[in-house]
Amino acid sequence: MLARPHFSTLLLRASSQYIPSRSFSTTIPSRLELAYDLHEPPKEAEKNAPRGSPIIFAHGLFGSKKNNRSMSKVLARDLNRPVYAIDLRNHGDSPHHIEHTYNAMASDIEEFISQHSLSSVTLMGHSMGAKAVMVVALRSPSLVANLIPIDNSPVDAALKSDFGQYVSAMHKIEQAKVTKQSEADEILKQYEESLPIRQFLLTNLVRSSGSPPGSPLVFRIPLRTLTTSLTNMADFPYSDPDAIRFNRPTLFVRGTKSHYVSDEMLPIIGRFFPKFELRDVECGHWVVSEKPAEFREIVTSWMEDKV
């Protein structure tokens, strides 16, 4: 469920990373106000054709809106549609809350659509974000014109063991009271060999706002909440496609080397989403970052005749 960074991402320098203090809510509100970046189409594109309906792009576990920045800009340009790259709850700049479930995330997205007076929305999400947007489409179909889940399925499926290891590593880094990203990376190497994944995880390691230089770095994501929510991230809140369906255009994009959208899952996908289409990309779980040009072509071609 992890949102993979672009391989060119550099390790962020700890001295330049600060976050504002945020309160951690202990009551359960129905919805949280999500942080976002809005990527507008070029002004010259509007001279040739009217602007299309908006796209909302949701990241995966441990990710943020920044992971989708480059692709959001490209899609806004190519499709002449505004793209809202959002931070889901407990990620990026969005609020923290003890409840981290797909229904909670769906409520936040529904509130986002209402707050921004959006209509005929295309929902797109990767991994954890894919399940979140599927839940919105199933329970609030009137809000959604098109749906694009990226490498995840509407089923209960165990997460790879990597995610528990990543959380353990992050706890160990905080306990070590590191003051430099390089110190954190040395610890993380014990859990993950891939430099791009380590770089991605360490984008969450920052120095709190107001802390003096040289003070320990902390993770801006709520580790305790996400640790206890890993089981929720493997689940899907709906199990009966005869009771709830989304009967509008849906595009599933899967990595052929990933296990999250197997051929065995296609029948249940078709029952929840009768109008679904499938596109395969020769890559792993990190479709957008591994094959950005191919992903862009698939999405833009499919979206050309959509509302």
C-alpha cells in the first residue's frame, strides 16, 4: 500500500524540514478537512476547449500529495482538467485522528468534494488511496463520474510484511533521537535495501516547527495510529456486490508484477464495478513512478471521451 517515490528523489535535508504543531484529535468527527495542492490546466488550453471536470488524486500509505505532483501537473495539462492532489488523513499536511479506516477516509473525501463545490468528479487513487476512492464511489455514486483505482482491489487482502517492518524501523529511528537524515537512513538500511523506498519513507522525518537546530527529528505521521491501523488497510468495508455497486465508468490499472490485482480478483471487481475496464502495465506495485509515461498514456486515452 506504499506510495513509491520517483527514483530521482533526493534525500531531504533535515535542516530545511519543518512542520507546524498540530493537535491530535481523540474524538471521532465524521469528517476532516484535507490539505491539497491544486494543479490547474494551462490558460492557453482553455482558449481551444472548455475546461473539463476535476480529478481528485489520492496517494498510498506513508505517502502525500507531493508524491503525485508531477503526474498531476501532466494530467492537468493533457486533459485540460484541474487536478486536486490531496493528503489523506494522518498523512502529509492533513489532520491527525485516531480513526484510520477506509470509511473515515471516504468521509473526508466526500467532505472535500462538498467544500470545494465540485461535480462530475473523477476519483483516482493508488494503493491505500485506491481503496479509499472505491469506497466513495460505492457509497456515494452521485458524487463520482469516473473512477480510476491503481493497483488495488475491493477485497480483503493481507499487506506485505514490509509495512510492519517500516513502522518498526520508524519507531527505532525516533527512539534513537537522530538529528540528521543520514543517521536515520543508516537505521532504515537494516529494514529496507531499496534506496528509493528509504528516501520516500524519510520524507516523513522532519524537525518540528520551533525546535532549535540540532534537535531530534520526528516523523510527521502518527506512527502509533498507523501501526494499529495496518489491519484496517488490508480490509475492504464491503463484501456483498449484490447490495452495493458503482455503475459508472471505471478503469483499473494494475502492475503485472504486483499481487494486489490478480486475475482471480477480476470477477469480484466486475460485480462491484460492472462497467470496469482493465489496463496492464509491465511493472510492480508502483505503477505511476515505475512507468509514468505509460500510465499517463493509459489515463489520458481513457479519459478523452469521459465527462
